[in-house]
Amino acid sequence: MNKKSIMMINSSETVMEFSKKMLERAGYTVNCIEGVSKANESLEHHRPDCIIIDRELADGDAFDFCREFKEKSKTPVLFISFDKDDELPALRSGSDDFLKRPVDYDVLKARISILLNMKVESANLDETGESGSAAMSVATEIHEWAPGEPEEISGQELGQEPGQETAREPGKEPEQGQTGNIREMIEPAQEPKGSLSVNTKTTRAKKQKHLYMTIAACAILMIAGVVFLYSQGNRLPDTEITDLGVPLGIFPMIDENARPYLGEAVETVKGPDYLLPCYERIIVEAGTPDIKITLLNPEGNTRYFTFEIVLKDENESFYKSGLVEPGMCVDSVTPERALQKGEYKAALVIRVYEKESLSEITGATVDFIFVVM
């Protein structure tokens, strides 16, 4: 069985390298392209089964690419962006689906699978339509005769010798010893001229009904999966440093906002075989869309971290990061909503992932006071 091919268009080598590894483990072949111009060159020689395009590109506009590509191709396109407001423009430009970063790997795999299945169903419907057209053409050709005129029937069809032809008047029954009414054998009784057979119509209707039911089932499964993953990701963990237990099996993407940490040393506490940053108070400014904060995976660790800020009194997830490598930090975050001035009891949830397998192995929760000034 041939592997499905995916073209990934992105300007970040780190994201493409990580995504390529994870999608190849899922059984796909992945071609990573850095920008629009190289993508167009590649598409001249190879047409992938699915395209994943990021909003931020170095040499072109992702919306324009989608619009131009979808005008001439039915290949599904999955659009990814940090900005939720890009969803409607992306869909209007022709993309088939949209995901907001950071993206969970399991969700990405599910969306790709749904798009590929819909592509197969669409191709089957097109083939059914072509077959139906051919059947209608044959039926029309067979029925192209005028009632009331003598009908010439080949003598060979009646078992006669070559050169001996027989003409039969309409309504006249064949003589004993002949094979019977050939017209009644090849044509349904009382079927109008040029009509499409009932069997062909029924087959096409069943195919269309099957396609619609499949699309509806896929949509229901996708919505149920997203709701389940959202409920898992927003559970409030224990509010003290402790093992989080069994991994959830969800693989976040590399956080593109992560930067090398060049600041002063941060107080840490030793975990089983890694260091965790400690925070007593985190002070931020009110009224700003991006909050200046330092969420650090300390130098010397050998595993990825993800960070989640949870407001304890509201039981609300305030911010989630992607994967942060050792020695890197997230120094600016965009929260889910703005906070009023005041002090909030909060918890910093740190999940720990193996670098090779990307499986979640453990985690911890650190209580702190979130001060908004």
C-alpha cells in the first residue's frame, strides 16, 4: 500500500523538522517546503495528497496561495495560524480546514485523516458520475428508434445464414423457431426514448447518500474528539509539586515563540532527573495583549517542557505553551483573555516530555501569585 504524501509549507525549520518526524511515524511521507515559490516549483513535478500551510511565510501570502491553488486543484489544504481571526479568511480562500497554534499532534493526525478520506469519497463520486453518464449514453443509443417503422434485425442474431436478412413489422410476433423479440431482450419494456435506466439512477442516489452519511459521521467524530481533547487539556491538576501520573498521549508542537534564555539565573528545584523553575510571584502589566513573562526550561535538562498557567479560583486555563527545549524560554505570551488589576492565585503546570519519543513521562505543578498591575 502506497503511503499518502503531505506537503508542509512553513518558514520555521524547527517546526518542519519536528512535524516531519511525527507525521512519518504516523505512516505519511512528508515534503517540507520553506515558502510559496519553492512550493509552486515542487507542485509542477509532484502533486501531494494533502497540503499543510502556515500563515507566516517568508516569501508570499498564504491566503493568496490557497486561493490560486484551489482554483485548479481538489487537493485538500489544512491552514494553521496562531491567530484565531485567520480562520474565516483561510476558509474563504479555499482551505478545507483550520487549526490554531499550538497544535496537538493527535488532533493534527485526525484532521489529516478526515481530509484524505473526504478526498477519496469525492473521487469515488466523480467516478460514479462518469459511469452514469456512460450508461445514459448507451441507453440513449439503444433507444434511438422510431416506433411504427420496420425494424431491421441481423439474420445472424436470429441464427440465420449470412446474407439472409429479416425485417419485422412493429407488433408482429416472431415465427416459431426464431429466437424471439430481440428488442424486448435488450430494452426495458415501455421505457421512453433516451431515458436513463432506473438501476443507474438508484446506484447514483445510493452513492451520493453514502457520501453524505460518511461526511456527516466524520464531522461528528471530529467534533467529539476536539471536545474530548479540550476537556482533557483544561482539567485542573493538583496545586503542589507532584507527579501528574499517566501520560495523556497528546503531542504538542514546538513553541515558535521560544527563545534562548540569556537572563540571570532562575531559582530551581530538583525533580527526579531534571530541574524545575520556581516562581513565588509573577508580575505583569494590565491592559496589554502580550504579557512579558519568563517561562524557562533550565539549561542542563534533557527533556522538553510545556507550560500552562491556571487561575485556581476560576478553575480556568489562562495560557498554554508548546514544547520548549532545554535552555530556552517563552518570554512573551498571549493569554486567552485580559485580566483586571489585582492578585490571583495561580498554578504553573509543567509537563515533561521525552525528546526522542515525545511521550509525556511526568510533570509538576507550582503554586504562585499572579499580580496584574
